[in-house]
Amino acid sequence: MEQHKERYSNAFTATLSGILDLFRKQKNVVTINDEDKLTGKNIMITGASSGLGFEAAVQLAKRGGKAYMACRSGIPQKGELVKQLSGSSKVEMLPVDLSDMDSIVKLVNTLKAQQVKLDILVCNAAVVPLKSRKTKQGLEEMFMVNYLATYMLVRLLFENDLMNTGRGEAPRIIFVASESHRNPKDFDWEGFGKYEEFTAGKTVEYYGYYKLLLGTFANELSRRLNPAGKINCSVFALCPGPVNTNIAREAPVVFKPVLKLVFALFFRSPAVAVRPLVYFATSKEVNGKSMDYLFLLSRKEMDEKTTDEKNGQKLWQLSEELLAKHGVVFNKAMVDGAKVQA
């Protein structure tokens, strides 16, 4: 996988770039209105036990939505804390391990059994491991959690009619992306899904590459869900900027004190960084939009590789084929860039 050795090629340059981004003047700033509520809306957030996902659960529950926290850990204490901080009892925790396909199927089956229709899906979960690790199904963990699990979850939700489409306001899917999606020079289609060993020096490069896949999926999903200008489901993506979370918890011990200090001094708190996510979840300004991307609170064009239809179609095909090899087959096919067919 050939990469640009630029802004996000290693942990140091990625951190420095993130800090500099915060001090650059932003244009086209959007606004968040306290009056925009989520009363009666069902919201599921992946990776909601800490960091940005946890703060999203607090803020969206505070606005009246029912927050389903899809997490691997923190059950039930993090859910109880969200209730306290939001002042809402409409919070439920759903166990899921996004590195395990069986666990994702179980999550979807739980929603189906409870007859839950989601109005908002926040795909937030991500990992930054110290080195490569194999999942239960033999895939690389960061590839699975940071990209393929999201593709699989979204497809299964539509497969089981669990997104609240065709019933008034279009549902929204929000991807927590990253400006690091711009760093990869190209796609590695030949190596797609193949397990490769890597160590800490390559982690940031792979993180950016999987954000490229995620952004490409977001654009392709929007095209397929919203044919001929008809908005069946809005798809949004955002980069929250550098956030002071525990995502680098696997960093080498020698670097942890420095990272902790840098994060605390220069990175945004989750309460601040969550604002573009809250905007996409609540704002009436994006009603009827098929796709939108925010960097911090400013609109910005995504990298052209993510918006290229050929790349989107190729990624969709390879993802579907890879999951089929592991027994995950979809009966409802979203094909021809357009339709959801029975």
C-alpha cells in the first residue's frame, strides 16, 4: 500500500497536523440550535463507552432521543453515567464486539427482536492498535473495526428493515471520519481484506487508509440509497479534529506521558469535538440532503478518491464478496447505484 509520506504518515506528523488544523481559520461555519430536539427518535452509537461516542450519547439523549449505546465494554456503568449526565432515562446499552462478525449479527438480531427502528445511526467506533492482530474470523482488527464492521452493520440494518425509512423525515447515518483519509495515494484493491503484519510505525498510515475506505463507502452508500434525487436516507461524514480521548491507549509506555500532556494541552475535549456530530444529528438545515461532510464546523469537499463512483462500486463489490466468504450474505441487494431490491 503506497502512501504519501506527508501529514498523517506517522504519529508525530499526524499529531502536529491536528494541532495546526485547530489554529487555522475555518470558513463556512455552521451553527447548532438548542431548539433542535430529537424527541421520539431512536439513535444508535457505536463505540459509545468512551470519548466522542460517549459524549454523543450524552448530548443526543439530552435532546430527547433514545440513545442505544453499542459497546464492547463499560456495561452497564457507562450507560448509567449517560443517564445522569443527560438527565434522561432513555438510554440502553447493547453489547457488541465489532471485531467479531458473529457479535455484529447478534446486535442486529437484538434490535430486530425489540422491534427497534433507527432514525439516526452514528458510526463512531475505531481502534488504533499498537500492532496488527487477527480477529476471530482471521482478518486484521483495525481493518475490521474501522471499516468492514461498519459496512456489515449498515447492510444488515437495511437487510432487516431496521432503519426508519419511508416514514416521514429521512433517517440519518453519520460517519466519524478523519482528514487523514486524504493521505493515502491510492487504493490497494489487490490486498483488500488480506491479513498483513504491521507494527506501531505503520499504525497511523493504516488508520488513514481505513478512513479512506470509510469515506468512500459513505459516498457510495448515499448514491445507492438516494437514486434520482429522492432522499431515502441522509448520509453524513465528519472529521472532529484531534480529540482528547483514550484512542491512543495502546501507545508505547515510554510515549504515554508525552501524549497525555499533548492531548490535554492541545486537543479538543469530546464535549467540544462532538459539535459537528450533534449538528448532523439535529439540524433542520440538512433535512433533505443526501450527503454532506464537515471538517470541524466547516463544510469541505472530501478527497476526490472517495467521491469517484468507480472506487465506490469497487469497494462495495469487494466488501460484499469478502463477507460472503465468511457466511454473511445479503438478500436485499443495493445495486446499480440506486435501488434497495427485495
